[in-house]
Amino acid sequence: MTPEEKELFQKSIILAEENNKLLQSIKRSLLISRIMSYIYFIFIVGSAVGAYYLIQPYFDKIMTVYKGVDFTTVVENFKVLNQ
């Protein structure tokens, strides 16, 4: 092996190691990005479920009130009051 070939071989080894480091950092950043996306998605879904859990009792009370009301009589009574 000539000195020029040896020097080129050493340079290619150095470049391969640098490429390996760059590829590993890219892989790591993609993994972190994917994990953060999952956490974000879980946060959004969890917030929606939590909001429903907190609002559900009020919603149920409103639904029971509206189920017991006959809207035709309410409209007729409103018309009578506005005359």
C-alpha cells in the first residue's frame, strides 16, 4: 500500500466516523421528535376527556331540565305574556 493510498484510507475512515456520528444524532432527534408528538397527542386527547369528565354533570342536569319541558306550552305562554 502506497503512502497516498494509506492517507486516502485514513481520510475515508475519518469521514465514515463523522458520518456515523451525524447519522446517530439524526436518528436520536427523530426519536425524540416522535416521542414528543406522542406526548402532545396524549395531552390533547387527555384534555378533551378531562373536559368532558368535568362538564358531564352540568350537561346531564341541563338535559334532564330540557327533557321535562314541553316547548309548545312554553312558546304559547311566552306569546300570552308578550300581548
